[in-house]
Amino acid sequence: MIRITRSGWIYVVLTIAVGFAAVNTANNLIYVITSTLLGFMLISGIAGKANLEAVQVTVSLPDEIYAESPTPVVVRVRNRRRFLPAFLVTVQVGSERVFIHHLDRAGEDSRTIPIRFARRGLSPPIPIWVASPFPFGFFVRVRFLDSIPPALVYPKLTPCPLPALPPREAVKGEDKTSEHHAGDDHDLRSIREYQPGDPLKKIHWKSSARTGRWLTKEFSVAARTTVVVDLNHMRGVPMEKALSCAAFIISAAIRQGTAVALVAGDRRYEPGSSLRHKRKLLEVLALYGEN
């Protein structure tokens, strides 16, 4: 798709006017001027098309997306041409834009933009398009890319107090063996994706700078007690608020190394404290009550 800018319209009107003057006057000089103007228009079309087609765009979503919270989306733009650079590239993802002034030949640039998802559950597809006014700014070429497919959005994290932790002996079915969890002062176990609420002191700055994504350090500590989140006990609370509170408790407890169990309707999910278990419970909350 091609969109004509304001300066482009002026250029087109001027070219047409000079062309009429050349026909009416049969003046060779005016014919030369008209040919030059048309030549610049042809060069603009060829160069602009080649510039835009050389651009490859990749959009990456984080592993965890929460409703109404800014989600860091990584946009990678690569120039596929081996001998020529790319110029003046704009990538729009949903309502957010990324502008790249210059890409070296076979070069790549990465930017992070915040995108907010309005509600939990499966998100609608997010349109992506890339545009460029190169070379003269008279015409803006637009190329639509494949949309981001529907992503699972967890409930909004609404801070609420964690329930009192029961004694370990009172929790039925709890594994009393030592496990590894996200701690604060023990051996480094792994580096994972940043999760909303993680303290800044746990961000692994070197890995984040190298990959272009926020990464957090995860430590090993001994297993702690169990928290049971029972949605059936929140019937007097609006459902969305109850789900947001439950999501906050699950995230906060597992981040502290506490095992969490969930009761949703007639389903009970056994306690666990791994990242995989956390995402399983958040998925249940994200799809709770959806048809």
C-alpha cells in the first residue's frame, strides 16, 4: 500500500502542471524539466520498494502477560540486504511504534515497547505493519505483516495480603522434602524471564543487555510451607477482583519459595512451587469462567 504525503501531493500537482505547460508551449526545456520530475518519481518508487522489502521484522512476547500491565514486547528489525543499508523504517505493533533511522547492511536492531492488554484470557490478534518514506518523503510505502496470534493473558496483579501460613504439619499432602525455589541469599540456580513484581536487585543486568530482554536471577533455598488459594471463599467479591487477588497471592508466594495449591470450583490443584506450576495456576485463573 502507498500513502502520499503532503509534500508528495505538492510534487505530483507540480509535475502535472509542468507537464501541461510543456504540452501547451511545446518548449523543449519544459519537456526536460517534466522528464526530470517524472524520473525522480520513478526512482522514489523503485528505491522505496526495495528498501521496504529488505526489512524483516520479528516480534517476541514475554512468557508471562498480565492484564492492564505494560508488557515488554521485543521488536527485532533486520536488514536482509548484504550490500546496501536500510533507512527510515517504522514498525507499528498495535498502537505502539518503533522508528529506526538507519540499519547497516545485514544489520539488526532491537527495541522494546510496552503494550497493554485490556483483559485476561486469550487476547485478540495484534496487527503489525512496517512503513518507510524513503527516499524523498513524497510517498510512504506500507507493508502489512502477519499479526501476533492470540496470547494467553493472566489476570491483573492486584496487591492483597497473603493469607496466614499454616504450620507445615497441618498441610495434607505436602511434600516435606527440600526443593529449589526463588530465594534471595543462596546459590544462583538459573536465570529466567522478568516477572512483574521482581525486585530490581535480582535483575541480571549483563544478560538483559546482551539479549535485549529483562532477565531475573533465581536462587536456591529450602522449601517452605503451603498456601491454599480457594476461589470458593471469595464469592462475595467481584470475580475479576478475586481472580486478580488470587493471581497476586500465587505469584508472590511462589516468588518467596512457598508452595501454592488452588481450589477453583470443584477442581483442586495440588501444591507446587515451580515456575511451571505457577504458570499452570495462572492459566486456570486466566481462563476461569470463559466459554
